[in-house]
Amino acid sequence: MASRNETLQNVQKYAQKISNTEYHADTNSAANHEARLEKTLNELNTRLEKERAALEDIRARTSASDITTEYPDDTAGQIRQLQIIKRAYASLTPSEPQLPLTNSALPALLALRAAQRLITDSADQIRKTHSLLQSARSRLSKEQSDLQDASLLTKALETRIDLLRNTRSSKFQESPDDAARALIETEGTRKGTYDRDTKLTMRALVRFINSTLAPMLAAEELGGPVVGDTLDVTEEMLAAGFNNQGKPKRSKAPINEDKRQRRIDDIWGLQGEDGQFEENPRNESQAAGEEMKALVEELLNAESEDGTGPWIRLERESAASRFLVRSGVALLHRTDAKRIRLVDYAREVDD
């Protein structure tokens, strides 16, 4: 124990001596610095040679039979091996520690290496901590978003629960006649709103057919482009007609109105219920628009009537019926191409 304390005291004295040593050499001088490094290297080489010589001396004095790498099985061998180890430690404990010289650069190099290792480890730890911080911030943002959604959902549920409670209490308080009257008023209001919206929608549909859709339907019916391919269809183009490639015909001759009206009657039928011409003959756009409006009205009536079913039979395959099928508004029967109905978006279509 005394030798251990003595060794510790020697190390502390050396450290104190190193700390009190003043280096008068010019630190900015590269020559002095290189000289110190070379001196330290020579010192380390000298110590290395001494250690090698001591190791060779030990090997020379020790036979191979005295050195055992396996742990003995018997108790006597184990005690003998422990005694050898004890004597080795006891012989090394009193010896002076091999410390570098006071003016050696080795302590500074060791300190520099330790500081560099510490800086590298700190930089790695900073990167790891930064990554963990980013991950934690992402989780925090997600948790805050989830908390906000949960708060809004909770508030909506509480509002709904309060509304149901108030409705239930009011229903308990009113008589059956009052409840029936309130239900009738509610349904009447709902029906009035539905009828008003239906009228507005039908008016918008009629305006769209007359102003935009009718000329394109007439062009397709006359052999021109399909509805939607050409938006600027004029009355002059419809009167002149289209060629086999679907392009407008270019004719400098005046248009024969009688021939034009016969063509309109052949395609869309006679004008009026009595089959006679009215004072102002219709053109192609008007005929196509009337056909589309009549087809839509017939489809709507078939949906609303009971017993007849939603299917209607077409007299001919027209541009109006093809447009309704292409746009997804109407549906052709799977086995009868002359039957058509509106698509029921509320449930599956049954044949």
C-alpha cells in the first residue's frame, strides 16, 4: 500500500513539475517545434529499444515449460500461477514510472490527440442529437395536428349531443298533433325548396341547350364533327352542310331554303303537331335543341312515373341520345340499343 502511495505521489510531482515549467522557446519558430518533435521521437525510440531488450532478456531466461497459457485444473497449479502473478505485480509496483522529460512534446501531442478525439466525438453526437431533435419536432407537429383534429371532433360531437338532447326534450314536451304539424311544415318547406331548385336547374339547362349545345348537336346530326370537337358552329355552316370528312362545305351558290327545310324535316320531323310549317320556319339549331329538350323531358317523366319503368324507346339513334350516353347522363340497355334511361346515381342500375 505504501509503495502504491509513493508511486501516486511521484506522478503528482511530475505533473506539478510539468505545469510549472516555462518554455522559453519561440512558439512561432518552426525549427524549434521540429526539434522538439524530433527529440521526443528519439526518446520514444530509445524507450522502445529498451523495452525490446528487456523482453528478449526475459525470453532468454525463461524456458518454454515455465510459460503456460492454459489455466491449470488442479488447485496447487492455480495457487502457483496466482503467486507468480502476485510476484510480477509486486516487482513492478516499486519501480519508478516511465514518464517523458519535462521539455518533451509528448504530453502536448497526447493532449492534442485526446482533444481531437473529443471534438470528433462531440461533432458526431451533435449530428445525432440534431437528427433526434428533427424527429422529435416532426412527431410534436403531428401530435399537435392530431390534438387539434380531436378537439374539433370533440366539439362537434358535443354540439351534436346538445342538439339531440334539446330536440328530444322538445319532442317530449309537444303533443302528437303538434309534432305531426311540424313534420308536415318541414316536408312542405323541403318540397318547395326542391321544386324551386328544379325549376332553376331546368331553366339553366334550356338556356345551355339553346345557346351552346343545339348548334353542335345539329352539326353532328348533319355529318359534321362530334359534339365538343368544334365549339364555334355557325348557322352558315349548318345551312351549307358538311362533306364526308366532317368539314364544312364551301359553296358560293345561294342556299335553297326549300331544300334546307326538307332536309330539316327529313332528319328531325315536321314542325308542329299538325305537320305544317309555321310562319317562321325553324333552322337546324332550333330543331336539334327541340329534340334534345323533348328527350330530356321524356326521360325525366319516365323516372317520375310509377309502373312504366325508367326505360324509354328511341325512335331513332340521334346525336342527342349519343351525347347523353357519352356524357354519362343516360345509359343504353345492354340487350336493346333502342332503349335508354337516365343514370341513377343513388343506387345501382337494375334492368
